[in-house]
Amino acid sequence: MLQGADVTTSQRTLKEIVSIYERPEAVAPEDLEQIAYKVMAHLPVKEGTAGGLFFGTSILMPGKVGDEYFMTKGHFHSNIDTAEYYWCISGTGALILMDEEGNCQAKEMSPGALHYIPGRVAHRLANTGSCELVVGACWPSDAGHDYATIEKNGFSARLVDVDGVPTLKRV
Ligand code: PAN
Ligand code: ZN
């Protein structure tokens, strides 16, 4: 999706992120090495540089763990006031947002949808469709990623399949 100098690619296997799901045991052992998502990022300046921007494309595979849709780890930004844009390029899914008080909401992701994520709001993607969900993102180069808070407390709601309908369920 992204090409050129300064583009890095990273990927997460289901094994690396399985603990984010409500029922990690629902993943068949033979599926653990499967790639859950990839991120290509254009990082033209050093991470932490004030005033710069990063651009990334996230590609999230379709699938579920139990009744919970495949999703990204999710994070607050370390520099917590920094914002971000998410823009859906292809596929169907949701952008799940959670503020510091634990209020969660899901924003629809379908091609062309653009969402501004304000500072102090944790964000993650879920793929509710049957093809890859491809999302562009732009964030400040001094945002940083705080994964620890979500690893410790999780999101206060999960996006699950209820009779074929993606439903945000409080935990
Ligand atoms: C995105 C995310 C990307 C992967 O580029 O980093 O979608 O999600 P996780 O980082 O939560 O695994 C972004 O929000 N950058 O700030
Ligand atoms: Zn982010």
C-alpha cells in the first residue's frame, strides 16, 4: 500500500495479541501464527520530533476470536494530548474509541469514512467484514504509543457479533 524510502512494515500475529480478546482460548493452536494485522508507516523524521507527521496504512485481516471481531491492540498516545486522523480506504469495520473515563463508542468504517480522534482518546480498529480492512492514519511524530494502559485495563467495551450484527458490548 505504501511505497518509498522511510516506509517501515510491521506485523502482529494472533499469538502476539491473543490476550486482548475476551476468550483467547477460542483461537485454534494452528491459527496462532496467522498474521492478524500489518502496519506500513512512512516515518520521515525521528520518533519524538516535535512538529512532524507520520502516515500509516493498517491492514486488518477478517475473522473473529469467539464472537469478537479481529482488532488492533489499541492505545492512548504517550503524549496524551496528541490527536490522529483515521481514514477508511477499503473494507468494513469500526473504529472503537474510549476516553479516559472509560466511555466507549464505535464509529463506522466504510470506504471514504474519515474520523478525527481527539487527544486523550484511546483508539483501536475492528474488522467486521469478510475482506481486509484497510485504513490510512496520520498522527504527530511526537505522539508515541502507550500500550501499557490498555494492556492493563483493556477497553470498557468489546465489539461482538450478535446474530450477525456488530454490537458494542460493555464488559
Ligand atoms: C495506527 C496504529 C495501527 C495499529 O497507526 O498504530 O492501526 O494499531 P496498534 O498500534 O494499536 O497495534 C495509530 O493509531 N498510530 O498512532
Ligand atoms: Zn494512534
